[in-house]
Amino acid sequence: MKSYLPFQVSEKKMAIVTFVVVLTLPFILSFNPYYLSIFISALILGSVSLAWNLLAGVCGQVSFGHAAFFGIGAYASALLVMKAGFNPFLAMAGAAMTGVMGGLIIGIPAFRLRGPYFALSILGFAEVMKLLTLNLTSLTEGSKGVFNIPSLPLIKLGGMTFDFYISRTTNYYLAAALMFAIYLSIYFIRHSNIGLAMSAVHGDEETASGIGVPVFKTKIIALTVSAFCTALMGSFYAHYVHFLNPDSAFDGFWSVMPIVGSLFGGIGTLIGPSIGALVITGLDEFLFKRFFETGHKLFFGLLLTIVIVWAPVGLLGKWVKKR
Amino acid sequence: MISTASIIQSLLSGMLEGMNYALYCLGLAFVFGIMRIINMAHGEFLVLSGYIAYWLLVKWGFNPLLSLPIAAVIAAGASFLSYRVFLQRIRTTAELNTLILTFGIGIFLSNLYLQLWSADIRNIGVDWMEKPLMLAGIYISFGEIITFTISFIGVAALHSFLRHTKMGKAIRITAIDRDAATLAGINVERVDLLAFSIGGLLAGLGGPLLGMLSFVSPGTGLHITVKAFILTVLAGVGSIPGLIAAGMILGIGEAMTVTFVSSSYRELFGFALFLIILLVRPSGLFGKRI
């Protein structure tokens, strides 16, 4: 695409700028707990958007139900700690693997067909998971929800203590670190052979399979990695808010917002989705909610519609140089 | 608990409900079959007409059956506008774009309903509809029979419209081969616009019926879209009579689940069936192999 912009930034520089901003943001906000809590959820969302984008932006498989993985991760982690006595950090890993299992359950039947089948199957899957969580009351407490989920344990590293129970700042930086780790993994996947295969599948499935790309396997890998990252963030969320119920963990918010964030930030880039998610959360909190208190999410729909029709590369996508 | 009467009861109410399912998903199946577009806003158009009928009833005391055509036309108008303003511009780009676009329209609409009509569930109940008819221990409400009839007429009307009118034939030809249709002098752009509006009209027929039988709420739309997609896959893309059969299978299956297992697992039946169909026979029960 020919650019009419005065300058373009490479993907790497954009990522560095983003993470510098993320790291300095608490200082700018002078560690105000209210703002920090907003940006912690923004970081969670940013990470889920990165994961969503690996599947949709890189591999071309749109998902309308990432809330399924988020909720699975959140519940698995909470239950592993509270019912099986796992260490919360170990439980996070376990929860992420549970997310992978969820991905396989829906991916294996749905990826047999091309086109919109996967996108809609996973939407149904998210609904079913919510329903199961509501009804398996002996395990999940149903609609009552799970209370008093322990936070991540104290870490003492050299002279520093990281307390996840009291300090918002610590949680903020852990979320930032998780987002960074997810970004790096996605960056390396994208620039590996598997990433090339995903890109080929996105371009044209028939040609891809013609030149020997295992289409089904590639899609499954993209889905499981994406599910892994999403469930990991879900598990972080569970230990951060200490309370889960089916409505909060499987909220459609976790399905919709990664899409809005990714498209807004630029679906063709790797770092764009997280920037998009951060900006959107800010806009939502400080602008949209002032206009319409109950229906503020209608702006997300509007934004999605406008971006996809008039700026399909995303608003930031134009600034990022294609290699 | 399990008696012959309860089995017959669930069979019958499942069949009645299944016919309505066929109508609820008709618009989505039609648009998907003709245009290869999954309209993620389908359920929201359906809910829109439900709200219109609710409003007409509450404000002016309209009979829901009378407001049915009005509400359907308004839903068709909303569908027309969505196509004209947004969809037409990206029709030729990647298939996934239309999916995300209609999803965006759906989010916009459902949150608009939330803002306008709050999250409360709205029922368009009228007394004479809830009158029970008892036949040898089997219970049917009068409303169920009426909605069954309307649904049947809706499905049959679409079927014969596509088979026997010139416009219907133009739509079918365009679905089979766009280039050939253009060569034959068909304005394919117009056909697309028409087909998408018909999809909205069909969704609009379902809304008031849904409101009469159960309720509409801002969250209902997405739920209906998912159910409609499940049914479309079950029936096989492009098979309209198949939709009735698939609707009835789903309806009876759900009613049986409620009778013999638990009402909370009702939705699970459809999804489990859907996954099995995807694995065993992806072309659907009545569709051609793809």
C-alpha cells in the first residue's frame, strides 16, 4: 500500500515505544490505584488481543468466542488453587493448558470446514462453557460464583518484595510482563516457519495446501497458542480480582473487545492489537461511559463497523512499515 | 414421571417449537445460501421487530398479529440500510470482513436496545393466546398453534417465491453463478440488496412470535444468531425444506432433554448435535456435499 503519511515506523520500534509507555505509565499516573486498576484490565485485554490477533490477523481464522478460553483459564486456575491446593503460579500454567484442551475440543471439529464455521462454532462453544459453569454447581458454585480466590504468593527477590495481594503496582507490572512475554512469543512464532505457514493459510488455503502446508495442523497450532495465552490471562484475572462468576469470567466483553482492539490497532501488525486495546479501554473509561452509561458498548460496534469499512488495516496499521 | 403422555407431550411441543426455530433461522440460512454471507446481526434484526411489536402493544394496544407485518417491514428496512450503507462497500473483499462487519452492527444494535429499553426481558403476551387446549392430557396453548401456522406460511412462502417468481429465479441464478447472471441481464447488485433485505424481513417475522412465546431482551439476539447457524449447518446450506426437519429435530431433542434430563441442559443438546454433525457429516443432513 502506498503511504501518504509523513513517516512510518517499523514493527520493532513501535513495540519498543509501546512497552516504554506501558512501563512509565504508572509514574505518569502517580500510582493512583483507580487509574492503575483501569490500566491493569487494559493490559489483560491487550494481551488477549495479541492472542486473538495471532489467530485472526496472522492465520486468518476469526474467533467470536475468546471469552471461552478466558473463562476456562480463570475458573481452572481458581479451582486448581482452591480445590486441589495448587500453588497459584503452578495453577496458572495448568489453567493455560486447560485452555489448550478447550481449543482442541472446538478446533478439531470446526476446522474441518472452511469459511465462517469456526468463527460461529466458537461463539456457541463460549455459550456452552458458560452454561456448564452455571450448572455444574458442585464444582463451580454455579451462579453464586467463586469467592476469595487467593492472590499470587509473595515473591522475595534480592532486596525487593513483590506483594500481589496489596500492591496494584506489582500486579500492573506482572500484567505488563505477561503481555511482553506473549508479544515476544507471537513475534518469534510469526517469524518462524510455522508463522510463514499461518500467513500462507491466511492468504489462500488452497494454494497453501498445494505447496505442502499442512493447513489443518497450522490452524490448530495457531488456535492452541492463542487459547494458551488467553487462558493464561484469564487465570491472572482470577487471582487479581479474587472473585469469579459465570457472567464475569465468560462475559461477551472478552470476546468482543479483542476484536475491537485488534481492528482498531491494526490487524496486519503484531503490536497494533495491544495498542488498540489500551487506547480503547482508555476511551471507554473516560469518554464513552460518560455519554451512555448502560449502552456504552454501542460505540464498540460503531467503531468496528467504521474501521472495517473505511480503514481495514486499522487506524495504526498505516504507521507500521511492512517488511 | 416418564409416561407415554409426557413423551407425546414433549414430541408435540418440540414439533411446534421446531417450526418456529425454522422461521427464526430462515433469514440467516437464506442470506448464507444465496450470498455466502453469515449475517451476525440476524438475531438483532429479529429482536428489533420484537421490540417494535412490544412497543406497539404497550403504547397503542396493537394486536401482536397486526403489528407483525409492520415490525417485519421495519426490520427489513434496518437490514436494507445496513447493506446499503456498509456491506455493499466491502462485499467483494475477504469473506471474514463481512463477518466482522455484521458482528459490529449486531453489537451496536444490541447495546442500542439496552440503552433504549433496558436489560429487562419483554413479553408480548395476550390473554387469548395463553388459553390452553387440552386434548387427552396433552397441553397446547392457542398461541403455539398460531405461531406454528405463521412460521409454516413464512417458510412455504419463501420456498415458492424462490421457485415460482421471476425475481426468485433471478436470486437463485445469482447464487449459482454471478457472471452468468450478469450476462443474462440481471442486475446482481440489486439482487444482493434485495436478498439481504428479504433476510431482514424474514428475521422480522420471527421477532414478534418469539416475543409472544417467550420474551425478547438485548441479549437474545446473539443467542438466536448462534441457534440459527447451528440449524443452518444441521439442515445443510441451501436446503429450505431441510430447515423445517432440522428445526423439528432440534425442538424435539430439546423438549426431550427438558423432560428426561434437566431444563438447564436444554441448550447443550443443540450444540452437541452440532459438533457431531460437523465431525460426521459437515454438509448437513439435507445439503449437497461440499
